Amino acid sequence: MSRIPFAVMISGRGSNMVALLEAAQEKGFPGLPVLVLSNRPDAKGLATAREHGVPSLCIDHKEYGANREAFERQVDAALRASGAQFVALAGFMRVLTPWFVNRWSGRLINIHPSLLPKYKGLDTHARAIEAGDKEAGCTVHYVNEGVDEGMIIDQIRVPVLDGDTPETLAARILPKEHELYPRALKKALTRMSSR
Ligand code: GAR
């Protein structure tokens, strides 16, 4: 079976990106990473991608000011030039416009550190603790025009423990993200190749 070329979009550390790049090295994985793209020049993940032998590129959103679509047209062009047919957002911290989302519809997924539909947006761990939730977790979903709203592909739940801070909860969830994202990407790519 031929592997689907995919890109990973990041804004920072890139630990989920690493989980995806490492999973893609395993025999039988349905995707091949062709590009890591960051919207921030200082994203640590850019160098990590290169260490993993994957081409990396920065398109700095600040150069486009308030013109989100101009930024996204460059991103779209770079993705297409790389041959990517699928995109995984991994800590990519820019909201994408309907123009971009519709162009990649069904081929664009994201990881979010909460049990969606709970806690869309930022500060998810603090909000779960504040609400007194007994469980938190992470979700991978297709991206649609809403923020953190598209169809859910998979989730992992973890307990919230007495005395948890946003930091301790984040540290319990992050390894689960690294387990979840490759599994969910595999599912989405397999689904795509059987369409
Ligand atoms: C991850 O926890 C990811 O779920 C979150 O940012 C972190 C990125 O870490 N994403 C979002 O909050 C998106 N709304 P990483 O750069 O080490 O993968």
C-alpha cells in the first residue's frame, strides 16, 4: 500500500510532531512525513524535525500583519509544493480561516489537550481543575470552521488527582497525547485511503 504524504504544522516545542515522525518510521504506517511547517521562527520543533531528516520551513505569520489569508496562501502553497495530501496540526497556535480549512477539508486534523467538546480554546487544564472535573484528557479531531469543533477521531482520558495544578495535569496528559496522535493519524489516513 502506498503511503500518504503528510505535513505537520507546529508553533513551538514539537513533542507531538516527534511522536508522529517516529510513528511514521514504523513498518506499515500509512503516512510519510514530507514537511514540518512552523508559523514561528523560534519554534524548537523546527530543528528537531531536521534532526529527524524531515524538511522544515518557517512562514512567519507576523510578516503578514492582520492579513490571515495572505499568510495562509503561502502556507497552502508550501504544503502543496511539498506534495502533502494531509496535514496534522501539532501545537499549531493560530486559528485558521474558513478559506484554508475548506481547502483541506477532511484532510486536516488537530490535537487538543482536553476532552472535547469540553474546554475549547486555551488554558484547558486550569479550567478542568477549576470546574472540579474528575477526568481530563486529550482529543484528536478533524478541523472545521469552528475552533476545536470538528468530528472527533479519538480521545484518551486521564484522572484529575487531588492537588493537581495545571502543570502536573499537563504532565500527565502529554504522554497520552503522544500515544493518541499517531493512533488517530493512522486511523484518519487509513480512512482516507479507503475512500
Ligand atoms: C500540546 O499539548 C497540544 O495538545 C496543544 O499544545 C501543546 C503542544 O505541545 N495544542 C493546543 O492547545 C491547540 N489548541 P508540543 O509542541 O510539544 O506538541
